[in-house]
Amino acid sequence: MDTQQVSAPPRAPSAGVVHINIRLTDGYTVISNRLSQHRGLSLLAIGLGTHIQSLPDGWRVGIKALAAIFPESEARIAAALRELEQHGFLRRIRERVGGGQLATRTESYNHPQAAARGRMRERVAAPVPEAVPVPEPEAVPVPEVLPAVAAEPVTGAEPVRVPASEPEPVRVPEPVRVPAPEPEPVRVSVPDPVPAPVPGPRLVPTPTAPRKPRLPLPAPQQPTEALYAAAADLLAGLPRTAPLFLLSEEDARGLVPGVAAWLERGARPDAVRAALTDDPPVPLRHPAKLLRHRLAALLPPPLPAAVPVVPLQNCDDCDRAFRSSVPGCCRECRDARAYADERCLIGT
């Protein structure tokens, strides 16, 4: 009967991770799977928690100290620290140090549940502070009252009444009040407020300062009636799209040459209208002056000079089209004529 080979080496998986582990003797840290395989933490938080647990005691693990080591930003590191603190792997405690200052002590836990149970047991087993004993009042001896002895009656005299002595009231001492110690106020260093920036003096030119000369209104180089008519129509139609630019007849007549110069330089009417009326100042007090300034300051450059076009001609010999400023024959026909004339000269 065949027996199973129990000494056969295990078969490596065909897919997934395969661990090639080497026994470590130094430079290692034991990390719990509660941190390395936590499903509620991000990979950045798991890696940061692993790094913190591998550090020795007293090492600084603040946000700025970690950002100086790793390429992640301070915002991402702060979010990862909050994740670890929320799931119990970190605990940051503010303590008071000498000089009235506060310091942050960070505690790292590899088993948050066990650490929480230990803190709960310490709270339950903590001794209750005993009350301050109040001294009991001392007993004051009460004087003993002796019974009055009746005197024998004397004949011929009234009986003498001996009043009974009343006991003195017992004085009970008042309880001693022990003042409770007042908690010392925690001094928190508050940074000095940053003073608000003082606005500098506003630089306004004086009335006597020299002003920049006003640009002259442009005019077309080759004015025509059609060009001036198109410019007048454009100025008259401005209130349709920009109601603030309602011009008088005299203002429109004075601005016609400037608009005609724009149209002569190839500007489209809608482009001229947008350049003159877009983003007006508020309030708009002098629309004609604004249009005059924009016509002079925003004038587009002139169109490049047109390349002269050589007209087409028909060859007198072959009737083919060719470009030339004068009628006649094409180059091939001229060459043929010149070759024919040369042969005639050679034959003679």
C-alpha cells in the first residue's frame, strides 16, 4: 500500500505574492498585522504608522519633521496622523513643561484595543482621594446637679426656698473649613497679533503736473463716401447693443473719420463695436470722449501692402495662357522663334 510523501517540499503558488524571507538578526521591527493589514486606514497612514513604530523613543514625529524626510506634503502627513489617532494607533497629549510652556507627547500603540483596556483598568483601580478629617468637638463636662435637701422647718419663720441650679449651655465648636486647592491656570503662549498693513499714500498728480498729450483722432488714408457711410451707420447703431453709448449728431459726425480709419485697415464692424463698447467705466459720464480715446489708443496696424498680381495673357502663336504685363507670345514660342531665326541665318 502506497504512503503519502510527507517530506516533499511545498509547491509554490502559481499566482500572487511569494515571500522570500531571510532570517534577520539586527535592524528589524515587529509590526502587528492590526496595522499592516488594517482595512480602514489608507496606505499612507499604514506606512507612516509603520515608520513611527520603528523609531526609537524620543524621536520627533511632528508634521514638519516628517515632511522634511518624506516627499509627501504637510497636508497629507497631517491627514495620515489624524487617521492613526482616530483608529487608536497614536495618542497625542499636551503637557506643561518648565517655563509655563506646553509640549506635545506622542504615544504609539501596536495593539490599540489592549492599550485601551489597560487604561480603563487603571482608571477603575485608581484610589479614591480621602477626605480631609475634621476634628471632632471635645466633650465638655456637664456639672452634676445635686438634689436639694429639705431643711427642717423653723417655728416662727417662713420656709426658705433654695432655687435649683440651672445647667450651663454646652458650647459646640464650629467645624473647621479646609479650603480646597484652586487649580493653577494653564498658561498658553499666544502669538502676538500681526499688525495690519498700513496703506501707503495714494499718489495723485497735482493739478499743475504736466499731462500726457492726447492722441489725435485717426483718419483714413484714402477716404471714400462708402467708407464714411459705413462708419456713420456703425456709430448710429451702437445704442442697439450698448445703450450707454447714445451719441448726439455732432459727436457722431466728429467720430466718423476715426471709425473709417479702422474699417480701412480691415477691421470688421462687429470687432470695432466690441473694442469701443466693451467694459465701460461706471458711471459713464462722457461716452463720446471714451470713444475718441479708444479710437486713437486701440487703432489696429495697417494692412500689409498687397503684392501686385501679373495679369494673364493669351499667346499669339499657341493660344495658351501665360502671365505677363504686355500681350505677346509665351516663353516657349519666343524660344522657338529665336531658334528658327538662328537656323535661317546659319543656312544662308
